[in-house]
Amino acid sequence: MTARSRTRSSPAGPNIGSVQSVERVIAVLDVLGRAGSPLRVRELSAAVGLPRPTVYRLVRTLSVHGLVVAVDSGYTIGPRILSLAAHRLEQIELRAVGRPFLLALRDDSAETAHLAVLEQGQVVYIDKVESPGPLRMASAIGKIMPAHSTALGKAMLAHLPEAEVRRIIESRGLPRRTPNTITDPGRLREELAAARARGYAIDNVENEDGIRCVGAPVMDHRGQVAGAISISGSMATITLERARRELGPRVRATAQQISRALGWEGTLPVREGGES
């Protein structure tokens, strides 16, 4: 094979508008991910069509970041990629397990039901079931929202270690989204304590004008936060009275059922009341 033909067929070959170094990294990771055993640098070099010194520099850099690891004089996919892949698979499992519960929650409440996870201190929606009514909210699958202003986010923050909550507040801040948004760290911590005590959080028109939400955390088999579910609707149909007396306990019970399906044997608090 000539150098010219190898360049044309190589997955690491240059393409218009692409970044060559990123392409090379992707090519190396793709080959390692598909290999049945660790590959030596010379084998990687032949597979991706790059000089050995270039491949060596790439795998050395990737190994520093845990993306590849040296095994038996060769290299294979590292623990960081495996961790990311496992995390993604957990999200897929959460959505599959949670879907029928979301449907039931929507049908019982006649409000919109959401399922979300926390990524880098922000809420990411992974599922949504619209209400039968005409109201449509700004939320959408894949959309990112702040944690401090949503019931989903507060439900998850309430069950994280204090150090992690502090880090999220410091890195993300508490930007105001509506007149009701909590922007004081001390007040937010009080709100999280109340949510933790009763097993659900309330977004009292704090994230979107005219919209009130109730959310509860979903725990994985280790008892760690896997995500959260919520019921959302207009402040006319979800009054604070209804949120506290009816929807909060309902969302909490549904989150408990999903957590059970994921292997968690614990229980969420059941204390009612409290300011929101």
C-alpha cells in the first residue's frame, strides 16, 4: 500500500473542517475499542495509518488522562472511558425503567412528567411525558437547566454530599431566572434541607414564569442519586396546597418505586409540610 492510498483510506486522514489531532485520537480509541486484546504501538500504527512516533505520543497522552492503559506491552481502553460508558448505560437503564412510571404519573396527575439526571452540576432531561392539556413547557429531552431553580435539581442536590453541593454552587452560581428564584446560598441550603426531610422538592415558579413543579430523587442500587422525576404544570393547576398534600407524596412514592426497580432497598423520608 502506498503512502498516498493509505492516507485516503485511513480513518485518521484529513477532512475539510475537521481538527486533525482530534481525528487521530478518535481513530486510535476506535481501533482500541474494537480490538479483542491490547495492541502494540506498531499494530496501532498500521491500523490507523500514522507513524509510530505519532501514535506513541498519542497513547502516552491518552494514558495520562486514563483514556487508555498499558497492558502486556500494549495498550487498551482505559478506566475513564469505561466509567463514562458505564455511566451512560446507567442513564439508558434509568430511562427504560422509569418510562412506565412516568406514564402512570402523568395519567394520575394530568400534568407533565419529567425524568432527569445531574451532569456537571446541571439538570439534563432524559425523558418527558406531556400532559393531556394544552399547556406546553420549555423543557425538552436533552435540554439543560440549572439545578438550583428546578424541583428536579433541588431534589438531587438535597441528597448529595455538602462538599459537592458547595462546589456546584461555586462553579455554576445561582443565576436568577424568575422573581422567585433562590439566589442566596444560605437560603438554598435551607430549601435543600427541607426537601431532604420530606423526600421531595418544590419549584415554586422559580425556573419558568407561571410553572410550578414537584420533584423527588431516584436512587441507584448503592443508595446514590441516579436522577430525579417531577410533575410540572401551571401555577393555576398545581397550587402550593396541591403540591404539598397530593403531588409531593405521589412523586416521592413513584421515585421510591423506580429506585426499588434499580435495586435500592432504602426509603425516602415521609415528613410532610415545611416551607417551600
